[in-house]
Amino acid sequence: MNAYDFDVAIVGAGIHGAGIAQAAAAAGHSVLVLEQQAVAAGSSSRSSKLIHGGLRYLEQFDLRLVRESLVERERLLRLAPALVKLVPFYIPVYRHTHRRPLEIRAGLSLYALLGGLRAHARFHSLPRRRWDELGSLNRDELQAVFQYWDAQTDDARLTRAVMDSAVSLGAESRMPAKFEHAQLEDGGCEIRFSQPDGLYTLRCRVLVNAAGPWVNRVLARIHPPAAQAAVDLIQGTHLVLDNAIVNSIFYVEAPRDGRAVFIMPWHESSTLIGTTETAFQDPDPAKVRPLPEEQQYLLEVLERYFPSAPTKIRTSFAGLRVLPAGPQRAFRRSREILLLTDRPHQPRLLNVYGGKLTTYRADSARALRMLTAALPMHIPKADTRRLALTPA
Ligand SMILES: Cc1cc2nc3c(=O)[nH]c(=O)nc-3n(C[C@H](O)[C@H](O)[C@H](O)COP(=O)(O)OP(=O)(O)OC[C@H]3O[C@@H](n4cnc5c(N)ncnc54)[C@H](O)[C@@H]3O)c2cc1C
């Protein structure tokens, strides 16, 4: 009799839990996903919804991350055309803009190079005669406008599509199912979780803690205790406005502190604007809520760039980034994922910290490689580099 119920058990059905479930099931492993609420209930439905290289990460010289993100963007455009769409991005430069045209041109040139100089990796400066295309963008002291390409998605739909793909490859899921406790044993792990009808126990070879902002709370319930990464939770708020103010994405600097903010079209007739960066202090990630001062900050941005736009807020949402702890401002900290195992050989536990929606597939493949030594060999069922994703 097999002493293990599953090869891999995963806590969390955000993009990383779904991505690792897909990668493990594609490799032929038996997989169980436990999710306390619903697929994409955490950060994976509260992001800026961009599948992008991350132009601003070039300021931190994070070239590896930008290159990998651009490769994954291309892959997702191919594998998930109904979910990931190429969109024109505009960067307006005013007299007051901190980043000057020369810096932006240099950044976009490097971005194009890292994007493989494909047709949509290129950028241009929009000639003045075409500024009419910019709708109601403020023209006072406007000096230049750059246009380049990146992609937009619906994060929750993308996560559901990855989860559906994992299930079609044989992964099982339980939700709502709350992970309660795990005991690491010599060659695996015993897990306890609760569902509305009671408490369950099962055994797996490896446990993946993909609980997003809850990662260290889940880790604290695993025995014997494993090393925790020092992280901060940073809250990012978005507003959804009732009107279609833009038909492309505008990448602008916040008047207060020069931070990058996106103003984006959203679902035909609305506009999405975000994001903020506020340290989150509450021990419970479920308590994250948009704050009145964040709303004020984002409305100030809109007022500066689209002064005549109506500002009726339909709704707002906040999500939590998991970033390395440190004194620097959040936008200067690394966006690289951190994958931590309990031991270098024959790991029983993998903890997932941070990461990007854009690179979930490459990060999930990397996570699975770190677990290979602890998993049995199977005949692979599929290769995630070639698996199409379709909306449910
Ligand atoms: C404001 C903001 C904007 C962002 N914008 C972008 C962007 O534009 N592009 C990009 O590429 N990335 C972006 N990101 C990053 C990206 O959204 C996140 O890295 C990603 O969604 C994290 O996914 P995750 O699966 O690790 O965590 P989550 O999506 O939070 O999933 C964790 C899941 O674990 C579950 N869980 C927790 N505890 C338990 C338990 N005890 N039992 C069972 N289940 C549990 C939760 O319910 C949750 O569903 C953004 C992030 C934020 C916060």
C-alpha cells in the first residue's frame, strides 16, 4: 500500500499554488491543493493585472527578472490569447516629470533589447500631430510622449485557467479547506486541514506553502520549525472608476512622490488606477482594505493627468505584496520570488515568498525542480511551456 496519499500537497490556490499544481501534475505527480476560500481569493485577484517585463525594475538593474518576465509575457500571449492581450502603453513627459526623455528613451531601448527586438518590443516617441490620440490627457507643459507595448490580463481569470489546467491533468482540490498543521517526518509530511464538515489528515511526500501573504502564518504551524524569510507586507490599492477615461494604458508619475502609477482601461466601460505602497501592520492579511489616504493619493494622480475626467468611484480593492524586509521604500525592493526549502537534499517543505503573476510558470517550474529529489519518477503528461490556457 502507498504510504502517501499525494506526492505534492499545496496550500493556497493563488497563481503560485495553481502554477505549481499545474507543473507537478504535468510531470505526472499526484497533487492536492488546499484553499481556505476560493481560487484567486488573495493577491492574485488584487494585482495591477499586467503581464509585463516591468520597465521600472530596470532602475534597480534587475535585468534577469525583466528578461525572464518578457520571455514569459511572449509565451502567455501565445498560450493564452483569450486571457492576455497586448496593449499600447504611453509615458507622458512634462516639465515637472522627474524621469527625463533621455532616461526614458534609454530605459525603453534596453527594454526593447531584453524583449528580443520583436515588432512589439519596439517603442517610439509619439509625434505632436498625433497627440489627439491621447484623449483627455493634460497637455499643459507636456513635452514628449513615448509609446511602447506590454500586456494586460484579468488576474483572477488567468489563475482560474491555470487551476483548471492543473485539474485537467489530474490535480485534486479541496475548497474551502483550511490548512491547520503539518508534522515533517523523515520522508514526508503529515497534514491536518479543516473543511466545513470536519477535520482531515493525510500524508504527502512534499508540502508546498504557497499561501501568499499568509506564508509565515502557515509556516508557524509546521513542526519542527523551519527557517522563515524576513518579509514585509506592503499594501497596494486600486480604484475602479465608473467611466472609460482611457483606451490605452498611461504610465505616469504621482505628483506627491514621483512613484509610478498606471491608469488603465478596464472591462470596456471603466478605468482602473493604481497602485499605492503602504506598510501593512495587522497580523491578519485578510483585514487588508483600501485606506482613505490611498484613495486621495490616486485621485490626485488622476486630477493631475486627466483633470477633466469624471471621478465616480465604483469600487476599490487592496492586495498585499510580500517583499524582502528592509528600510528602503517598497518600490526599490526586489520583486524576485524567493523559494525556500526546509533542507537542501530531499526537501519535505517548500515555502513561496513574493513573485509576480507574469513569471508564475517559470517560477513554478523552478519550484518543481527544487523538489525533484524528493519525488518519485513518473512519465510526464505534458509540458507547461506548451500547454494552452483557456478561460473557464
Ligand atoms: C497591489 C499589487 C499589484 C500587483 N501587480 C502585479 C502586476 O501587475 N503584474 C504582476 O506580474 N504581478 C503583480 N503583483 C504580484 C502578484 O499579484 C502576486 O505575486 C501573486 O498574485 C501572488 O500569488 P500567490 O499565489 O503567491 O498568493 P495569493 O494569490 O495571495 O494566494 C495565496 C492563497 O493562499 C490561501 N491561503 C492562505 N492561508 C491558507 C490556509 N491556512 N489554508 C488554505 N489556504 C490558505 C489564500 O486564501 C490565498 O488564496 C501585484 C501584487 C500586488 C499586491
